[in-house]
Amino acid sequence: MMKNITLSTILLLYSLLISVHLPFLHSSENPKSLQGDLNKYLPGTNEIGEWKEDGSPCKYKGEDLYSYINGGAEIYHEYGFKQVIVQDYTRKNGKSIALEIFEMESTEGAYGIYTFKTSTEGKELALGDKAQLADYYLNFWKGDFVVTLIGFDEDEETVKGLQKIARAVDTKIKSRGREPAFVSLLPEKDLIEQSIRYFKGNLGLYNSYPFFTQDIFRLKKGIKGDYKAGYSVFIISYKESEENQKIFNDVKKSFEESPRYKDFRSINERFFQVEDGKGKLAFVSHFKKHFLIAIGTMSQTHATKILSVAQGNISNK
């Protein structure tokens, strides 16, 4: 029976699946009042050629985000979500693009969300403060805003449409932003820049590497980068009210007692190693209210060298 399924049937099923799981397609189901500043960032028809608005835009503020992104709103709130406006665009031939403009409480929060939307396979674009095109997704960050455009295919027409609409939005957003200085703490040599992830809470950290569901690090902010040799480095700053040695001892105990890790070995009073469930070694050290972690298939000597570079960056900041 499966042999009789045609390509057109498969595409129809795929489109139905997308319509169920992508909330930007149901703006007519949850209309919101649009008396807000985000309207001014939406491109008009005269700015984007043959692409036309499809329906009215929808806007979600604060806790309303949960009705728009079912199961994914928490990460936005962790970074300081304020509001989002959503508008669909179509062409006469049926091509469509969804535009989302997220306003965050800070440039730092906008940058953090942007890092979670990018891919190591994406292509960098000259838009906003940073931009990337990956398949039929285009994301850029500018000031307090994160802009996401989504098409349904990788046809040249769709990709050009993504960039045309993105440029129109970019022109309308006047504010600029800078990467948080914390990013510069990562060792620079052989860093894969597109792998960088910036955290503002434990949920962001857990989505990069599932250390623990609980916030054992008392995370204030953090950064992760992958390296060409196959290892990753995490730098985590914790809340300053915590007592240095106590928090390190608590973290050390959590790793030692967790069934997710094995072969715990204390190297010194501020440095230990464990092996995770995938056979990778995690080297964890403590330095000036920061946890420095290197994860990969590496020797203790190599890990010590890598983390020493991070310590130097912290000392010089």
C-alpha cells in the first residue's frame, strides 16, 4: 500500500504536518491587538517586490508567548522576552514566507537568542549585527531585536525573498548592538565561531549540553564554543553572592554522585574530571567566580592547557 503514495501526496502530508507544528501559520486563530511599536518594522508591499502580506499581523507580549510557541516560550523568557510580531507573506505562485520580529529586554538577551537560532552549517550574511542563512531559515540580530524568516523550500526564488524581506526589516531597525564582552573569554585558537552559544540561565545551558536539570552552577551567564579538534569549552559565571569554595564543592559532589557520570577523579581542590555517557571526558575547574569546563576526547594535559588560556582571558578582562 505504501508503494501507491505519490510525491504529491508526500508533499501534501508534509505541508499538513508543518501547519500543525509551526504556530506562525495560525495567526488568524489567535488575533491580537496590534497597537504597538513593532508594526513600524514590518515591510510594506512596495518595499519587497512581488511579495504581499498574507492576512493581518499578530502580536504577542509577555506571557502571551506561550500561546504562540507551545513548549518553546521558556527559553525566550529566560533571555528577557518583551514581545513579538508575526506577519506572513506570499507570492502569486503560492510561495510563502513567515516573518517574526522578537523584541528582547536587552541587546545581550537578543544576542543570546540569536546564538541558539544559528547553525555551524549556515552562511553568514551582511545584515544587522550578525546574520545567517541556513536552508530556508534566515536569522539576524540587531540591537534588542532578533528577526527570523522562514520559507518552505530552498528554491532560489524563496531564498531571494527571505533576503529581500530581511533587508527591508534591517533598514527599519536603527539601533545597533555588540557581542557581550563575556564572549571574548573563550580561547580564540581554532574556535568555530558559529558554534558559540550564550546563556542567561540553566535552560539555555541544558540545551547546549545536559549537565543537570537543576541549576547546580547558580548560573548568572555563560558561554560555550566548539573547536576544530572536536572538543567544547564552557565558561560559566555564577551569582556573586555565593561563597566560592562552597559552590565548587557542591558542583563537585553533584558530578561525583550523579549516575550520568562515571570515573570521577579529583585532580586538585579546584579541578576534577569525569566521563559522560558518551565516553567523553569532562574537565571542570574553578577560577575567580567562574566554572571552566572542557569536554571531549582529550588528555588531562591538553584540557589543562585549554582552560589555562581561558583563565588568562578572565584575568585580563
